[in-house]
Amino acid sequence: MGINMGICGDVLGKKDLMEKTFEPKIICFLCNWCTYAGADLAGTSRIQYKPNGIPIRVMCSSRVDPMHILWAFKHGADGVLIGGCHPGDCHYQNGNYKTRRRVFLLEKVLKDFGIEPNRLKLEWISASEGRKYAKVIDEFIEEIRKLGPLAMEQSEE
């Protein structure tokens, strides 16, 4: 004999107990030399963090084109994290400075698409900062959870 959880939730004065809570989908573009290595360190050190981030390794944060970010939002991402080397430590001299300029401009454009600019996050995380990576991803997930799902028309392209 099964229990109807919907009825139990109504009896307890709560919404449907079976209702799923929102779990944000985060696309993470991570610099190979620093942030990806920091994420790897977090994993090998068994530092706990939420699994909502989908890591995509790029050779440099400057290789992330604004179209990649817009594509991610259009195809279901609730947030996008870009992780790169600290300013002055880029393995390609000035790639992270280019990234910072692009993100600054893209945040202004996102509003025109109806996307809150704080759904895009840029962080400098070195290879030795596994704990920082875990903290950044957890905090970003909570920030996106408060914003709720991104309400955009999904595309099947």
C-alpha cells in the first residue's frame, strides 16, 4: 500500500512534497593552467562541493568567446562561470585581461537578452586554490538558485 505524498503535503499545510527543488545548471569554462587544475586539486583533495557545474577545459580564459556564453544560456544553462589565472599570472601573458574586458561588455549586453548579468561570473583561481574553487562554485550555485531558473526559449540547434 503506497502513500500519496501529495495528499500528505496538503494535510501538513505544505506544497506538494514530491515537488522537485530547483537545481541550477552551471557551465564552467576553466583555464587549463590554473582554474581547471584548481578544480582537479579540489577533487583529488576530496573537498566537497556541489556537482551542478559542468566543467569545460579551455587553454586560456580568453578563448571563451561571448557567443559560447550566449549559446550556453540559450541551450539551458542557468549560469556561466569563467575561471582564469590571476591577473599577471596568465600563461599567455595577457589573456585574462582580454577576458575581463569581454565579460565587462557582455554583462551589459546580457540585459538586452533578458538575462540577469549576475548569471555570468568571472573568477581568478590558481592551480593551488582547490578550496577557493569549491567555495566559488558553491556560492555561485546558491546565487543562481535564488535567481531561479533562467526563463529563455530553448533551442534545439
